[in-house]
Amino acid sequence: MWILYATGSAFFAGITSVLAKCGISKTDSDVATAIRTIVVLVFSWVMTLITGTLSGITEISEKTLLFLVLSGIATGASWL
């Protein structure tokens, strides 16, 4: 089963790049990144609700939350 997941992951990683290049051909790259980020944000919350793991948010320790926030900042900074 993991081979199926790995193949799917590789496919979607590749198609992400192709679609992003098509999407920014006539659009400012910052605006395109903002739009893509909003879509990812909505998708991740929908998946959290579908899987029923939303209650786990209250179980996140302060240290873990700090690292997640720093990771998000680093991700945003990597787009500069």
C-alpha cells in the first residue's frame, strides 16, 4: 500500500510544479502564491474535519506549537 501512496505523492508533487508554472504565466507570482496558499489552507482544514482530528488541536503542547509556527515562518521566508 505504501508504494501506492509514494507514487501518488510523487505524481502530485510533479503536477504541482507544472500547474503552478501554467498558473503564473500571466499573473504576479506573489498573488499566485497567495491564492495557492489559501487553497492549501482550506484543503487542510477540510481534511482535518473529514478525518475527525480537529479535537487534537487542544492537545498540542506549547513547544510543538512554537516549532509549527517557526516552520510556517520558515516556509513563508523560503518564498522570498
